[in-house]
Amino acid sequence: MRGLGLKLALLRIAMMLCVCKATSSLHPLILVPGSGGNQLEARLTTGYKPSGLFCGRFYPIFKDKEGWFRLWFDPSVLLAPFTECFNQRMMLYYDPDLDDYRNAPGVETRVPEFGSTNSLLYLNPNLKRLTAYMAPLVKFLEEIGYVSGETMFGAPYDFRYGLAAEGHPSHVGSKFLQDLKDLIEKASASNGGKPVILLSHSLGGLYVLQLLNRNPPSWRRRFVKHFIALSAPWGGTVQEMLTFASGSSFGVPLVDPLLVRGEQRSSVSNLWLMPSPKLFGPGKALVITPNKAYSAHDIPEFLNDIGYPEGVIPYISRILPMTEPLAAPNVGLTCIFGTGVKTPETLLYGKAGFDKQPEAVYGDGDGTVNLESLSALESLWAVEKNQSLKVIRLSGISHTSILEISAALDAIIAEISSINSKAQAEVSFE
């Protein structure tokens, strides 16, 4: 009996050591980028009809053996003739018969390396210093023990397409949600069944929230440990009204905003990011012209008046019903965002109309997203008893610098480390 007791004691100790070893490892982490935050590739078929001499199928010269080339980001977009090519190839078209969007005729697109962080590090690996995106963040994560392909994964997507409300097809966006769900389950399975931490930036946060709310609570509890949203535009942004009205170069030098306005208007995700009527009330003028003022409640009229009437029906039928609920997923959520950076709050247009960039009245935010949108969940979920919400404000940190400035990266890493530490502390031995 004494021998049996000793064996049982040794077995118990061995089991405890195994459990401790397992729980000391990190929860797997999946990075979900924002709009424009990963590489995008294209291929031209015989159905492609170039808009001009420079946009023929010979351009670009360098393609792989199957004809694929980098569509985003390619530095030739900085040169006017090729900016027009980029605009044409990035365009989406709404098919009212299908109630869904498609690429331009003769243009095929794909997202490289789904599941890997590679296409999130740099938008163009040949221009690392100029196009770094999540590279600094990934470096910080590696320093605390995360390993790409083992405990850290990337979920790039075609950021033009967006999603649609229930009852409306969204083939590309829905496939991404399914791919992301599969990746979450595989990451968990390959890490001993540990639930994952989802870390998103900007638009990626809206995708993750949709994924969580479109899956049952039992799935969320099993596979998702925590959700960290960086700079999430929960209620859209006034900046998008500028993008639709006059185009935006987003700070890229030499690019004429009017040359890319067409493809920016066609992007479903941009329509998704219009200011929410739920957060920006009817009395708040967001765009003012000599003849009219537009609030978030007037966006259908605004789209028509800027010369984009084809966006009205998709906005009313596909976007609004999806954006208004913002239901709590009952998954632990941490919002991290910048404040104190002047952010367009009202756009003032003169007699020249929408073809000229407006003057702006600035308010608080992160330079891209207004504070009302960044902090929206605090008020919307105040009465949600089952929803854990933590908010971390970073003064002076902009929408994109949150991924590169050490003070912001330190805050992100501290939060991830805290989540992992709490997970270890929750383990008990009886």
C-alpha cells in the first residue's frame, strides 16, 4: 500500500508539472489588419479592357509565371498615368441582380499568405522602410515569446469588400469570416486547445465583432479568450465623407485624390465606415456646403448629391441594418486608441463644390477616427452585465502610429501579457 501511495503521489506531481508547463505557454494570437493593411495581388484576363495606353496588360512588366502581380501597395500608383490604372483595377461594381459586388471586368484578385503574418508586416517588402505596417508590433510580440506560424498568425483579407446585413449576400466578405473562424479553430487546436486572443486594427475590429456575433456563445467561449481592438471605428468616421466627396490621398505624396476617388467610392468597406446615425445625431452637421448641411442621418441624400447615386441602395439595404445594432459579444474586450490628435469633425465646402478639398473644423480623436466613434462602446454597452470592457486611452497617439510608437506598443504588449498571466492564474489544482 505504501508503494502504491508513493506511485500515486509521484503521478500527481507529474500531472501537476505537465499542467503547469502547458499553462505557462502563451495563448495563440491572431492579427487582423485594418483597411489597406495587407498586400493584395491581381491578374489580368482577356476580359480586361484598359482605360488608356499606359494601362494595357503589359503593365506591370514584372509578374509571376501565372501572371499575378502586386496591386497593393505598388509605388507606381504615385505617377498620374499609373494612378488611373490602379483606380481602374481596384474598382468594385455593385450588381443589383446579384445584390453583391464584383471586381472590374477582366481583373482577378487574391490575398497572399492567409494565416501568416508575412503580408501584414510590409505593404511592399521591397520598400520596408516606407511601407512598414505591423512589423514593429510583430517584433514586440516576438520579444515576449510569440512565434509566427506557431503561436502567432495573420488574417489578411480583401479590404475593399466589407460585409452585408443579414439576408444580403456578401461572397468575399463572408468567405473571409469563414476562413478566420477556421484559422481560430486551427490555432487553438495546434496550441493544446487554448482559446485565442484576437488583436485587430481599425476596420479589422468591425470584422471581428461581426464574426463573434455571427457565431453561437458556446463557440465564442470555447475558442476566444479575449479580443483587443486597436483604433476601432465602431461608429464610422467623418473622414469617410471626405473620401466619398472629394477622394483622399491619405497622406501619400503626389497622388491626386480625384484620380482615386472612383475606386474609393466603390469600396464597400468605405461605405461601411460612414458615420453612424446612432452615434452622430441629426443635429450635428458633418458636411456643410453653401446650399445644404448634411448630418449622419442624411447620408443617402449626400451620396446622391456628390454624384454617387449608385451607392444609395446598398447603403440603405446592406450597410445600415448591419451597423446600427453593435451588439455585445460577451467576450472580454479591450479597446486601445489614441486621443488628443486633431480629427476632422465638420467639412466645409465652398462654391467650387466637391471636386476641391474642403476646409475642416477639427475635434478630438486619433487623426482619422472621431472620439465619439472610438469610445462608442463605453456608453452603448454600459448596461451590458455580461460584457467585460476595458478602455485604454493613449494621449497624442494617431490612428497609424499606434502600431509603431514604443509607448503604444508597450501598452499593447502589457495588455496581452496581462491576459496571458490571468489565464495562468486561473489554473487551480485540487
